[in-house]
Amino acid sequence: GLQGSGKTTFSGKLAMHLKSKGRNPLLVACDVYRPAAINQIKVLGEQVGVNVFAQEEVKNPVQIAKDAVAHAKANSHNVVIIDTAGRLSVDEAMMAEIGQLKSELNPNEILFVVDSMTGQDAVNTAKAFNDRLDFDGVVLTKLDGDTRGGAALSIKTIVNKPIKFVSTGEKMDALDVFHPDRMASRILGMGDIVSFVERAQSTLDQEEAARLQKKMRKNQFDFDDFLKQLNQIKKMGNIKDLMSMIPGVGKAVKDIDIDDDSFTGIEAIIHSMTLAERQNPEMLDGSRKQRIAKGSGTSTTEVNKLVKQFDEMRKMMKQMNSGKGMGKGKMPFRR
């Protein structure tokens, strides 16, 4: 793919994805031109717990890749992921290099990585690379919940190659297998509730969820439990991307800047409480709230707002447990 399309980050995500499926991947640093490329892939490999093969003194990507395959065979790696340098389709020398990599290695699969924000240019670039390499599939990176997903439809039509993955953020778990029907729903603003549920099932701790459910039924849900719930949600990935999967929400949030650190203030307030205060919110009087505000770098107003919304949530849980439903109350934790 082109420079800056997200190839190295995707390589790390793919390694993590394959590792979760029981494979033993090896990441290979074959971008010998970008100064920080080798260091970046080493950092990503460390993050996802995957070995990285690099030869910083060697400047021939083909030789590095061949040595990496030999290393993988000798060290029980059953998948080799080769991260190549970005290149323009009109750069004949660089295109010849990638062609040589293909002929020398005979890879099982060649994936073309494209930045979905490039729109129609992504389609033109995909065609140029496919004419030269006859790649096996496409990866769309930097894909959030808005209509930029339309590039996926155009690429599939022009090169007649499947879109294999979509990458939705910088976090290593922000990678999804591509499903055409789900992408169509997101483009139309209809959400993607199936992907939302799948991500929740693969991320959330089922035992912890069962424990919290018991506490909710007994009306014993406290701030410690709430903090654990926040951490579970954060593990699911980019907040805006998650919201775009919910039917009816995608279009509403596409132009809104939603910070992944939006929970930071809430977490700071809860962490500034004592253990007794987190477990018994009824203890929180005026002086305690002032101390918590000072310790969390927030205001007493923000602390009061959180406590009030937490009380509303507990009342809602109590109503649901008693079979009365939510009544006419408003949803808690509104902004």
C-alpha cells in the first residue's frame, strides 16, 4: 500500500488476531526506508506478545524476508507476516521490489492495505496495485462509523477482490473481519448490532458479568462495580465506533468528536474515594465530596452530578428487579 495507509499497525493487529486463534505468528520488519518503521513494529510486537524478526544492518527487503521465513520454520512459527514499505504505484523501482518479494517468497496471501479516508483515490490505487501484483484481498484502515465505508463497495467492484478486514482505530484490538451486509447497514446508518454483540462476547469477562448481575439483583451495586464495568466497556475498543454499531446512533454521532478518554474524569472521581465510600455511597456528605473533588482535579458540581446519576442508575436497577420497569425516569449518565 501507500505510505501512511496503516500497514505496520495492521500487521500488529493481524498478529494479535491470529494469536487469539491459536496461531504462532512472526512479524517481519521489511520497511528499510522509513526511519522509525523497525522500531514501530518492535513496539507493536511487544504490545501483542508476538516475536519480531528484524535485520537493521540489512537494506535488502527480499533478503530479510527470505531469512525471516527460514527463521520461522526453525522456531515453530506457523504464520509469517511481512510488513513492507509504503510505495506509490508510479514508482517503478519500488513496484519492481514488491514484485520480486512476491516471486521469491510465493506468499499464501497478499493483502493490499488502504486508508479509507482517501475515498476515490483508494479505488484508483487499489486498481494500480492489483494490476501489478494480483493481490488476494483488501484491508480498509481508519474506518469509523460514517459513510467513508462507501469506498469498500467501489474497491470490490473495480478489482473484484474480497475485503478481508476493516481497522477502526489505533488500539490493537480494533480490527474486524469484513462482513458486506454489516458494512451496508453502517453506511445506511442502520448500525451493526451483530458486530457489537460479537465484540462484547469476545471481550467481556463472563464470570465477572455474572457476579455483577447477582449484586444488581440484591441492589448491592457500588462504585467499585461501576468502575469495573467502565473498564470492561473500554476493552471493547473505540467508543465512537461502538456507538456507530448501535442502530439509529451511527448518523447521530458521525460529526461529534467523542474522546476515548471521556471516562477519565469519572474514573478519577471514583479513585479519589476511599474503599468504604465506594462500597457505601450513602456516606458521601458535603465535606467528603469536597475532598474527592480536590483529589480528582474536578469540581464539587461534577462529583455531585456523578453521585446523583449513580443513584438514578441504582434506582432503575431496583425497579427492574422488582418488575416495575424503568417507568418515566430518564436514562442515567446522560451528557
